Amino acid sequence: MRAHRRRVVAVAVALALGAGSAAADVKIAFIDPLSGGGASTGILAQKTHQFYIDAINAAGGINGEKIELLSYDNKVNPQESLIQLKKALDEGARYLVQGNGSAVALALTDAVQKYNERNPGKEVLYLNYAAIDPALTNDKCSFWHFRFDADADMKMAAMTSAIAGDKKTQKVYLINQDYSFGKAVAAAAQKMLAEKRPDIKIVGDELHPLQKVQDFSPYVAKIKASGADTVITGNWGNDMVLLIKAGRDAGLKVNWDTYYGGTPGTVSAVREAGVDTLKQVSEWHKNAQPDLDTTVAAFDKRFPGAENEYAYWRAKTMWEMFAAAAKKAQSNDPAKVARALEGMKMSTPLGDVEMRADNHQLLQPLYVSTLEKGQKYDAEGTGLGWRTDTKVDGKATALPTTCKMERPK
Amino acid sequence: MLELATISLLNGIVYGLLLFMLSSGLTLIFSMMGVLNFAHASLFMLGAYCSWQLGRWVGFWPAILLAPLLCGLIGAAIERYGLRRVHGRGHVAEILFTFGLAYIIEEVVTMIWGRNAVANGVPSAIDFPLFTVFGTQFPAYKGLMMAISVAMFVFLYLMLQRTRIGLVIRGALTHPRMVAALGHDVPGVFVLVFAIGSALAGLAGVIGGFMLLTQPTLAHVVGPIVFVIVVLGGLGSLAGALIASMLIGILQTFAVAIDYSLLDALRALGIAVTRGSPWYDVAAIKVATAAPMIPYLLLVLMLIVRPRGLLGTRDA
């Protein structure tokens, strides 16, 4: 009897252990702002990633294992991110997902690169879905970093091509945030406009403090005084919303060529004043396809409400590619998945995409769109929606790279 | 040039009056109660949220009255059931109490209204250009804001200096026992002062919410600048706060318009700083880029040169 009981216990323990090892999921660390000023973007991204991960898990996971998303709050701070990365590694994460803030991304690629050199066989793979400083896939590129958003230069190339085609554009004003990304946007605009339309005059090149300005009226007064007909800005978050709000208040009549005109709050801040004038460059917008993608519709249903307006199409591409790469590698080992991702091609509802092998930058279609009335799907319930002006195919967005990647043997 | 100067002056005045609106309630509470209320900006934020929420239920005009009233009631409750208890334990306890309160209000606001900004647009009743100078529109809501800000100053000044209740309030600060012995309800006076200060913060929030973004970080965003004004103007001085607000508003606005750096000034004097010099990077910073630093620079200088502030009567 006692022996029997012991055997039962042993079986139970074995079962429990067995269940434990089957549940030894692929842990993915999501390190982004979940509190403070950047929380709204961070939490929306978190929901989007979780949404697509759930879809992969529902379809059986990757190589029979389920994906588990662990979230870490970095408050958009590079130092804090490194601490959170260490925590994530201690908890067994082998993949890292981050997007908000290029300064954070630069710190993380560096840390991941060093960690992987020191810990062969336990490498970590970094999936970047939003940090778009060009340096990350050029001078500071790393074998362990893959970027799924078009970088600042690629977006600027699409934007300047659209501007160059508009003969009415004569004077351009650049206003950007004073840090690595904002400076990269300004430099790219200067260079590309000089190449494509040397007759265009750049009448201002402004850098303002990052997320510190409350009243943009003084800047708008300067733009007005310069006589600009077009403003180019890489501003995001509050800086985007407040800038366009101040422009509307002052009755400033310019074309706004933006990276993040789709930032939540921007369309409702500018409203009718943005019709025909507010433009954005993005990999997706609600009217990019005739009908809303089924996953986007499902996301809207699962996360209703204004603060959950779908924004990260690239997350869909990223997770589908990730699952495909793991399948191709027949392994969930980051080093093998990384090899499989290199040069990987996929077709999406919007067109073909390709992960460049030389610098790990995803090539995907880009849209230049303008805010218009009478679109099928509107933004933020305003009745105004984005309309595609130009679509650039993935291949055509490729730019030369200075990346010299050190590949592990 | 004239165009930019005129618009900048106008923008400076608007920004200055916004800052005064923000800090008047804080100045009142500090000068009458000696409490440095760290939750002041949070009440400002509550005012913005309440006016947005009430505006959806009862319309904008009733909301502009009800929101400050609600903030005043919340302020009264804070004083009566919180601050009064810690009052006896000295200023550190008070500051820590209001500090903690600021965090609680932020979390509550996040829980109720979410992390994203609510669409607190300017109501259509005041959403039109008031006038146009040099082709730049001046929106009506900014005009309303200026009027309210000036009215706040006049109201506070008259109330404190010309009315009986003002006399009692001022007396209660310096001689609480004597005022109580004369039959006045001193604790009641403190509740009233805190409620008025909170209501003013709420009113500022109603209008400020249109200009800034109504989101849970709003208190964080305006908190530091409010303290700069109160210290710069002289702790507890209403007129000082007004002068400091206008000074910061106008200086900062004009600084943004100046695209010159120290480098240009030195060059004009015939001094060349080469790229190799360790000072090059510092000297090359444009005045415009350094503009948001100005209030804090003034704060530090003021504390060194004149710790009591512009019109203050006691040291910070």
C-alpha cells in the first residue's frame, strides 16, 4: 500500500515536471515605456504584440512551444532599459522586443552584442519594431538586431519624392526634436531635398527640446515669419500634437509633412484644418487596403476604445516573419532563427517584404498619405481619414548601407 | 521683424498669463497657510478632466463653473480630512502629504480616464479667431484665458486687501489664537482658503486643458514651472507671481525667436572660437534651443542673489 502510494506520488511528480518542461515557453522580453509620458504608445504596442503572439500560440506555437511575452517598464530611459534587460535575461528571456526611442535602441543593441559575445550558446535576439535612427542598420549595426520599421532615411526618401513632385513647394521649414532621431530627420531632409529639388529653399532648421515644450506658438510664429509653404517634422507624441495644435490656433497655412501625423490625438487636434495639408509616411494606414485587414478588425473588436486605435501593422509582419523563421530553422534557438530571418522574403496583403541580409533592415511598402474627408475608415472618430497619395514598393525603399556586420561563426 | 516681434510679444503675454493662472492658487495657499502644496498641479489636471467630462454631460458653459466648484470641494475635503491632521507635525509632513497626494491623483485619473489624452478640444462656442494680426490668427479661447487670468488677479487682490474676510484670513495666518479668541473659526478659514486655491487651480485647468494636452502626465508637465514662478515672484506674493509669470512668458517666447548663439556674439566682437576648442559645442548652442532652460536659470540666479524672490517678504 505504502509502496503503491509512493509510486503514485512519483508519477504525479513526473507528470508535474513533464508538464513543466512542456510549458517551458519561449520567453520574449518586451522592454518599453509602460508608465510615465511614453506609456500610451508603449501599452498600445504591448497589446498589439500580445495580440499577434496569441494568434501564433492558438495555431500551435513555434516548433511546438508557446510564446510568452514578459513586459518590462523602461520609462524610455537607456540606463533603466539595461537594468530591465538584465532582469529579463535572469528570467530566461532569449528574445527582446523594443521600439520607443532610438537612444534606448542604441544602448540595447550594444548590450545585446556584448552579452552574446560573452555567452556563446545563450545568445539573445533583438527585434526592433519602431526605433528608426538610421545608425542602427548602418554604423551601429549588429547581427543580433533586426528592424521591422523603415528607418528615418527611407521614410524621408518617400516623403521628399512626394514633395519634389509638387511644383508648388518652394520654401521648406524643418522642425524636429533635439536628439539623435530628430537630427537624423533634419540631416536627411537637407540632403535629399538638395538632390531632388535644388530649387527648394530651406528657410528654417529648428531643433526644440524633446517632450518639454508646452506652447509651440513661438515656433509657429517663426515658421510664419519665414514664409514657409511646407513644414517637415519627425516629431512624435505630445510634440506632434501640440505643434499642430499651435499651428491650427494661429491659422498657419502650410503643408505638414510628418512621420507621425497618425500619432493618437493629432487628427482630433487639427481636425478640418488638416484636410489636404496633413501628410504622413507610414507602412500602413486604415485606408491602405479597400477593406480593413481581418486581424486589424479582430484587434479593434478585442481592444475597443479610442486609446486602442490600431497603429502597428509592422508588428503583424514582424511576428509572422518570426514564426516563419522559427519554422524554417526548425528550432527556437535565437542564433538559428536569426540566420533564418536573414534575407527572408514574405508576401503580405500590402505587398512583398524582405529582410535585408546585409544590415537586417526590413524592406516593406511605404505609403505617403494625406488627411481627407469622405474616406471609408476615419481616424479617431473625426470623420476624416487617410488617403494614399503614393505607395512605394518595398524593394524601392532600399538605401545603401555602411553596415559591416560581424557574423558569429 | 516687426511682425515676429509683435506676434512674439502677444504669445509671450498669453503664455505669461497662463502661468499666472496656474500659480495664483498656489501662491494664495502658500501665503495664507504656509503650505507648499505639491498637489496643486494635480488639482489643475483634475480641473481639466472634470471640465471635459462635465462638458460632455451638461455642456461647456455650466462645466466651466461646475469644474472649479468640484475642485474647490475636493480641496476643502483634502484640507479638512488630510492636511489638518498632518499640520501639527510641521512643514516636512505637509510637503510629504501633498507629494503623496499628487501621485494618488495621477493614478486615480489614469484609472478613470485612461493613459491617453482625452479629446479635450476647444468648444465650438469659443473656437473662432478673435482677430488677425499680420496674417496670424488669435484664437478666442486664448482671449478668454487672458480675461480669466486678469480677473483672478483682481479678485484675489481685492478679496485679500479690501474685504473683511481677507482681513480675517491674513490675521489667521500670523495670529491664529488671537483671531480665534475674537470668535472667528480659524480652521474654517483654512478650509476656505484651501478650497479657493483649489478652485482656482480647477478653473485654470478648464482653460489650460484646451491649450495643453489633457492627459495623466499633465500635472508632471506643469508642476515644476509653477514652483519656479512662486519662488521667483517671492513666496506668497501675488503681485510677484504676476510679474514673474509675465517675465518668464515673454523672455521664453522671445528667446525662441533668437537664432543666434554665443558663437555669433563672440564673432561680432572679433573673437574666433575654433571647432577644436573645448568651448565650441557650448558656445554654438542657439538661444532658441536653450529657451526652455531660462525659467530654471532664473530660479537658480534668484536663489543666489535674492532668496526672497522679487516681491517676497521672507526668505525661501
